[in-house]
Amino acid sequence: MELFLQTLIGGLLIGGLYAIIGIGMTLIMGVLGIINLAHGQIMMVGMYLAWLFWMAFGLDPYLSLFLAVPLVFLLGIFLSKYLLYPLIEKDSILPENQVLMTVGIGMVLVELARFIFSSDYRSVKTSYSDKTIMLGNISLSWPLVIAFVIAILLTLGLFWLLIKTDLGRSIRATAQDRDAATLMGISSKRITILTYGIGSGLVGAAGILLLPIYYLFPDVGPIFTVKAFVITILGGLGSPIGAIAGGIVLGIAETFGATYISMGYRDAVGLVIFLLVLVFLPGGLKQIFKI
Amino acid sequence: MKFTKILIGLIAVGLMFSLNSCGKKETGPIKIGVLLPLTGHQANFGTMEKNSYELAKEEINAKGGINGRKLEFVYEDDTGKPDVGRSAAEKLINVDKVPMIAGGYSSSVTFAAAAVAQQYRTPFLVNTGSVDKITQPEDFNLTVNDGDKFYIYRMNPPVSEYASGLESLLSEVVKPKSVYIIHENTAFGTKGAKSFAKTAKKLGIEVLGQQQYSAGTVDFKPLLLNAKKANPDMVYMISYVMDAALLMKQAREINFTTPKLYVGAGAGFTMPAFKENAGKASDHVVSATLWHQTLPIKGAKEYYDNYVKKYGGDGPDYHGAEAYSAAYVVADVLTRCKGDYSKETIKKALDNTDMMTVFGPVKFVSYGKKIHQNKMKTYVVQWINGELKLVWPKNLANAKFEYPIDWKKVWAE
């Protein structure tokens, strides 16, 4: 029972992080209509920024959220404005080729990071990095709990943005029907660029939340690009609620697989679920929630 | 008449060409290929090895190079993936036209590249790739008697022998009754775990469980909790560097204080990055190793110091020493080729290698199913107060083996 609870809670906490990684990708998917294969790499940039602030000024990673996330947001804006949007604008360029552009962006980011920071592994050591909370016999990693709480706050903030604000409504409208939205007077260019920025900022934040418990090196991204991709498909393309459900399902499934089957099949468990969803629920979890 | 003229002309042209190729003495550098993971998950190791190759190259060239010519290494990045390793080896052989390849870090990549080297009959001096089959001709459709057709040579011991130095420590000092094995699900990890399970059986240690994981895992707690439930006397781990750091960090987080000993099987556990990233959780962890800078080997300490002077940081572990020595083996082999740097001559010279390096003596011998395998001892190191100390065998140790270990105290803030 203890092992079961520990596994469940561990999975849930990781799932919370997966969720915000996934939401960023699903937003981009919804509005730009492409899978952002540079997602994990953008996360890596966020992690390096937080690490830099920590190295240089001793800034706590959670505080550097306020500094690093806006920078990653600006990076996203830059990438989408000058690299992605020009491709989206042209009908003759197929969406597949826009996806290739994100692959290229990812590669450049990784090699730039390698050039600047070398391939060394980095990690941020804070006073609470190794702290655990014991609930009975269940140990919870303190940074993971904080990360989970911040992830929830970020998600709530995002939903407030999407539901209550003009910008959010424009984003949802563009995701639903780009042409109709344009006809209603929404600048689809501005929305496209902003959405990529927001998606980047979110995944950057996820990276920073992960930093105290994980480690950092230039190639850290691809693992999470794949995770984000799986979550996006699990949740249903373009659905933020689906991405949250997808992230948590993936987190819990992986952890249970790791505990009760074998750790070696951790990724396999995620991918099997991915296949099952594709076969039996092609629209993803959003088919269940209808959002 | 006309015909004779043409004939004479042709002969003249032919002569010119042949004279040209005979008379022109090659003076450019001798290029040798080096296959390493310079990007990707294992880049940390690859970079250390590349630095060591470069360090050795500079020293060799400063001393006059190879028979008056300079030595040059052509690096090719295998990114830690077998398929990329294959094409990288093909590029080295077919495009760069190197007569010999060195390097080879991860087991899976090295084995894939070895198949290419074997196919093109190009000598391949492996310095780290450690899965047993790399020097077993039967895995290349040859027999142990086909030494003249087998182009793979290996400096480091195979993974099944990594723990040999550890055996006596376990049987004489620690005497554990049970072990829990945690390993990465790669060729290196799986084979290492298998052979350690065999060793454990031989020593009368019960294997309570054997669990694998895939590299880059964030949360090792499910695995560690299973291990904790089994309550072993000893935990044996085969991991690359950051997985190793996370394993120890999270073992500390879940208060897994019952094992007498945490043992790593080399690879990640001896790297400076392990200590840096695991912090306190790395303390008192024991690991098998192939080399330590304080071993009584001529040049070992100098190499270590020169490396630190040139590249800074915490200095190399056995991976660097392997690479540095491999460069010297390459230089020695080429020097003995006496100007004929063809693949066959190099292979013959490799067969006759018998030299001393900072990594220990290097000589390629046959035993069991293996041929062209360098035989060597392995040692045991322990992290004591943030420094990697050689603790076993006793007569070579530079620090006392810290044992028994009270993990609660060691891990306390």
C-alpha cells in the first residue's frame, strides 16, 4: 500500500510538470498547426538561463522564473517572428516544412549551448534540493512539490488568460479557425507570434522547475520534446485541458510501469499508451472532455 | 612509325607518373581516425577523451612525431548512437582514408563501428567500449584462430572483468550476504549486470533483484523503493554519470541507509561530474576503476597534472588515461611501421605491441573466447571527503577504506 501510494503521488507530481511541458506544445499546435520539435530545446535554453543567474548572482531558480521566463518568451517571439511566421505565411510552403524549420531551430539552439557552455553536466544546488517531506512513510521531494504547486498556478494563470482576456479569446479563435478569426479583425500574425512566445515561456518555466531535481546539458531537450509530443497526442491536438490530463496520465503511467513492471520499460509504457490512444481514441483525451 | 611514337609517348607518360609517386616523399602529417561521442548524452566522457588524445598528440609531436612526420587525429562524432557510429567509421575509412581508427566509447557504438572496421579491414584500437563481444571473433563470424583476419584490438578490459578488483574487497572485508543490482538498459549495463550476478554467485552473495532503467530518467524512486524493500547488504550500480548522481541523490532522499555499501561499476561513478552533481550523496560511494593517478605507474601523475594544467577542472579519471595511452600506443605502432603506413603493416605492428603506458602495460593477447585483448588489473576507489581515493588493493591504496559506513551520519546535513 505504501509503495502504491508513493508511486501514485510520485507520478502525480511528475505529471504536473509534464502537463505544463505539454500545454506549451499543444497551444503552438493549435494556433500554428505544427508540431514544435524545438520544444525541449527551448526548455533547455530556459534551464541554462536559470543556471546562469544562479551561478552569477546566486539567484534562486524559483525567483529566476521571473527573469528567465520573460527572456525565453522573447526568444520564442523572435523565433516565430523571423523564422517560423515567414514560412507559415506562404501557402506554397507545406506545413511539413515548417516542422523541419523547428527541427533546425532545435539543432542550432543545442549547438549554440554546446559552444557557449560545453558539454559538461550542470546542476543547481540549493538548500532545498535534497530536502524531502515525510508523510508517514511516503517521501516527497520538496522541489518536486514546489514545482507541482507552481505548475498549477501557471496553468490557472494560463486558463485565466485564455478564457477571460481579449488576447486569450483571440488565441482560441485563431486556433479554431484562422480565416474566420482574421475576418473578425484579429491579426493572426500577432496571435501566431505571441502564441509561440507563450508556449516557449511555459516550457522554459517547466525546465526551470525541473532544474533543482534534474540536471542540465546541451542535449537535455530531445527527451522532453518526445514527452511533449506524446502528451499532446494523448490529450488531443490543441487542447490545453487534454494536455493537462495527458501529462498527468503519462506521469502516473510511467511511474507505475517503473515500479510494478520494470524501470527499463518506463518509456515503453508511455509509448504503449500513446499507441492505444491513437488506435482507440484517435482524438485524444479531449474526446472525453469535449473541450 | 606513328604507332611507335605513341607507344614511346605512353611509356614516357607512364614513367613520369611512376617516378612521381616513387620520388615524392610523404612529409605531411599521418592521419589517424578517432571515434568519440562529442555531442549527446555521453559527450562529457567523449570530451575528456578527446582532450587526452590532444594532450598526447602535442607531446608526441613536440618530441619529433612519427619517424619525422607529425601525428594528426581526425575526430568523428558518434553522438552516442550506434547508427551514427557506423556511418562515422565509414566516413573515417572511406572519405578521410585513415589507415587506422582509435577511440570507441560506448559499448553499443563501438561494436557497431567495429563491424565496419572489420569489413574494411582497418585496424581499430578500442580504448573504452567494454562489452565482451567486441574482442570475440565469433561475434564477427570468425574463430579465435583467425587473428590474422581480425582487425579489432582493445586496451581496456572487457566489462565482465571490471569488478575483478572488487571481488577480493568483498570477500575479505565487506562480506555482504546479498546484493541488489541496478543497471542501465544498454549493452554495457546489461552485460555488466549479468557478469556481476555471476561473480556474486561465485562469492556466495545472493542476488535479491536486478532492475534496469533507461538513461536520462528523472525519477529513480520507484526503482530505489523496490531495492529498499528487498533490504540488500549492498547495492551495485552500472550507470553513466548523471544517472549515477541522481541514483545516489535520490537514495539519500528516501533514506535508503540499510546497505553496507553502495558500489558503482566504474563508468559514471569515477567521473568528477558525479561528485559535483551528487554533492554530499556521493560521499563514501565505492566504485570499481581501471586506473587512478596515484598508481605506481610511470607518468600517471604527470599526465593527471598536465591535464589539469591544460584543461582545468577536476582532472581526468580512467577514461582520460585510456585515451591518452591509446594515443601513445598509436604513436608506438606507427613508429614501428617504419614508413609503410598501410593497414596490414599497422595490424602486424599492433600484434607485436608490448609497451608501457600511463594506463599500465599494453599487450594484446588471446584467452578464452577473446583475442587481441589487453589484460589488466582493476582497482577499487572510494569518494572520501570529495576526493576519489584508491582504497584497494591494500598495498597500492593511498587512503584507508572507510568502512563500516553509517549512511545516516554521512548523509546528514
